[in-house]
Amino acid sequence: MGDDLGDDWWEQKGNSGGGLKSQLSVKYVPCDMPSSHKHFQNRLKVPSSLEMSLFMEGTVDSPVGEEEGEEPEKQPTEQASPQEKKGKKRKSVTENPVPVKKKTALKSQTECFMAQEKKEDGEKKPKKKRKKKKKTITDVLATSEPKSGSPGDLQSLVLEHFKDKRSVIELEELKLQDSCFVRSNDLTHSLSSYLKEICPKWAKVQKQHTEKSSVVLLIVCSAALRVIELIKQLTTFKGEAKVLKLFAKHIKVEEQVKLLQTGVTHIGVGTPGRLSALIEKEGLTLPPLRFLVLDWNWRDQKLRRMVDIPEVKGDLLKLLDMGILKGCREGKVKVGLF
């Protein structure tokens, strides 16, 4: 066993110092496996000269560390062979990576959470109420019984249209007396029978009319097809009177103006839009007019009357305001609702 101080130094100090060998204890740690000198020094702790001098002076209790305070050094493990390392690498490669599993697990959790939220939202949201369809004119009229028009209906229509456009005095002038109206159709008459009732002296009136670009009897309806239908119904009433169709379909205004100027026309049947255009261009004059008949009660395929169609309604009120209402107030024109 190697010792830096030597046996002589220990003997001298033992004689002079009162047996340091008995006070100092050198501890040898047993080692089962053979080791080198460096490894042996780690197992055996020998006090140095400085530690010995400090011990002699009394500043240090013991130069040798206690077993309880020191931590036991780890024994070097045997190095693994290259074959074992390869086997470990293969195992690490074959094992499934943990982070991928975590991601997939997180995805599945989030999807489940979102699905639960959607279900909860679906449960919280109230069921949408079905919107009720707005009733159209056809729906209302299909369920209601047809009623014949009256002079009051025409009066209210005129005042409602002009109330925002005229002053109070002008609105009073638009009101018509009952004497301006003839008996309305009660839905039992044909056109010929109704005209015979309101104009019993038609033959005399027909002979007295000799002015061109004018008519004695004016029938107003909503569509061109209705004009043709009404002209066919006049066969038993007109006699020798000349009838002219006045609508805008396939006929120009200039052509109708020429027809009115070439000869005397007794009855005119047309739409309010074309009649207004003829009056504006002075193709049709109103002073000789004696009877105005409105096709008030007739309904089209959609069960709409003439006044239920906005465009026709506007043209009709325009036509009335072009001089017909003035003729009614003067007592020259009589109005009938067919």
C-alpha cells in the first residue's frame, strides 16, 4: 500500500504526539472488482499534510470524512455491446411516437367538444316559425262574394287619390252629386241590356250626334281583350251606330286619330291609357260626350277588377281629371258602373 508520509513519520509522531495512530483512523473501502490506482485513490481517502497540521492545532475535528455525510459514488456500469445498442435503436424506431398519439387524442377531444357545443346550441335555439304568406288580392277576392260597384266607391277612390295633391277647396269640387250617376249594374245585366236601361232613347241621341273626333258613349275597360269582348256584346244595342276600338295593342295613336277624324263615331270602347293619350293629342274631344260607362265589376283571371290593378287605376283617375269630372258637375255627362 503506498503512503506519502512513510512508516517512520507515523512512529515518530506516535511517540511524541501521544499516539496519533490511535486517534486518526484510516478507512479502507472494500472493492470487490479490481481497479486502477486512480480508482483506488477515490475509494481511500488519505489526509494531507495541511489537514494534519490543522487537526493538530484543533481547528478541524477530523481530517477524514464520515461515511454518513458522504454520498456513495456510483459504480461505473458496464458498457453495452454494439449489438445491444442496435437492438435498442430498433426498438425506439419501431415504437409509436407519443406526441402523435397526443395530437390525435386532442383532435378527437376537440371534435367531440365542438359537436357537443353544436348540439347544445341547437337545443337552445328556438324553432323558426314558418312565415305566413301574405294574402294577395286573388286570395281575398276568391273567398269573398262579388259585390256590385256603387257611386260611393268611385267617390272614395277619387278623393283618396287626390287628397295629398289638392287643396280642401279643390277636393270639394271633385265631389259628385248623386244626379251625376245612373243606375249601376246589379250583376244580372249584359252590356246591351244595361245600356238600354240607362239610355232608353239611344236612337234619338245617335241621330243628333254629327261631330267628328268625338263620341257620345264612352266605355272604359282594363284590357284589349276585354275591349273586343264588349264590342261583340253591343250588337243588339248599337243599331246603326259606329263603334271604334281604342286600345294600344298593335295600333298606333296616329292611326286612331285619323280614324276619329275621317267619320262620325258614336261609341268608343277602349283602355284608360290610350284614351288619355288621344285626349292629350286632341284626337278625341270631350264636349259631345253624354255617357261614361266604367267596366267596374269585371274581374280578370287573377280576380282583379279594373281599380285593383295599379297601372290601370292611375290611368283611369288621370282620364277622369282631364275634363270628365268637370262635365259631370255641369250635368252634361252621366256616369254608370257596369
